[in-house]
Amino acid sequence: MEKPTDNQYPINDLLKKRWSSLAFIDKKVEAEVLLSLLEAARWSPSSFNEQPWSFIVATKENPAEYDRLLSCLAEGNQPWASLAPVLMLSVAKLSFDRNNKPNRHAFHDVGLAVASLTFQATEMGLRVRQMAGFDVDKARELYKISEQYEPVTAIALGYPGEPDILPESLRERELSPRSRKPISSFVFTGEFGKTASFIH
């Protein structure tokens, strides 16, 4: 299943093809593929090149670890996320290594790393869905994550499946059209909220 963008202006094909599906087929993601995705994340830009991202990864090849990470997800996410052969947690380091001062860009940089991973996955025929719906405190406890770090998102990753494997309520979400705010609503010039003049 494909859900390409209905973009107003030309964009890269990877951006057009990427979308956050809920359906995954039962197909192993080989270690070499997973390493390519993490290599893409590794080369993301970051403030002062601090690279404040870490990833906790669980695959179905290790059921105990997979179930442990799955247990951190919100109850509503577990049924569909359990279809994905790979689950992850992204984690941000909250201070700079160089001077131990707070890194207010850490979440931004982790987001860039996950975006790089996501586009590499899209290029390789996989789908990635990120989730805010997970128990941060439980993740912190289960994985012994210190206060210097913050779990950011949960991630489900795998090869795309057909919507008919999903329960009806999720199937409707999977099949619904994609939508985005118009550029005029978030690009400004002169003052915040004043639409930029070059937008037509």
C-alpha cells in the first residue's frame, strides 16, 4: 500500500513516499539492514556535533527483550506495534559532553537522527512509525536510564503490510487520506504570525 503526498510544490521522492503505517508483515529485518538505518542516524547533524542520540533496540529474534520494550508502549499502541519486527526507544542526552551544560537542542537533534533513519528505511522499502504513547518512567526503570538522559519516542519498524490485517478502527486510520497544514499557516516574515509575502 502506498500513500504518496499531495504536495503543492516539488519535493524529493523519498519525502513523497514516507508515511507512518500501522500495518507490518511478519518479515525479519536483517542485521545488515538495521545497521544501515542506524548508520544513517549516526551521520545526522547536531549542535556542536554532540550527537546526543541513543537507541534501545529490540527485535523479535529475542522475544524476552521484545516483550520488555513492548510493555513500555501505551495500551492502545501495543496491538498494532506488536506486528512490527523491530521496536526502538530513542533517548536524548540532556547535557553537552564538552562542558556539561544543558543541551536545549538535544530533542531537536534526536529528531533529526530519527528522520535520517526514517528516510533510509523508506529508501530500503521499510516503514517507520514513531509514538509519543509510551511510559517514560517505566522505560527509565526497565532500562536503567539515568536522569542525564530522557526517553524521547518509541519507534516501530518493519516491512509494510496490508491494512486488512488491522482491526477495523485502525484500518480506517490506515486508509484515511494524508493531510498537512498549508505553508501559509506556519511560514512568517516580519513578525510571528504574519504570512511571508513570497507564499502564494
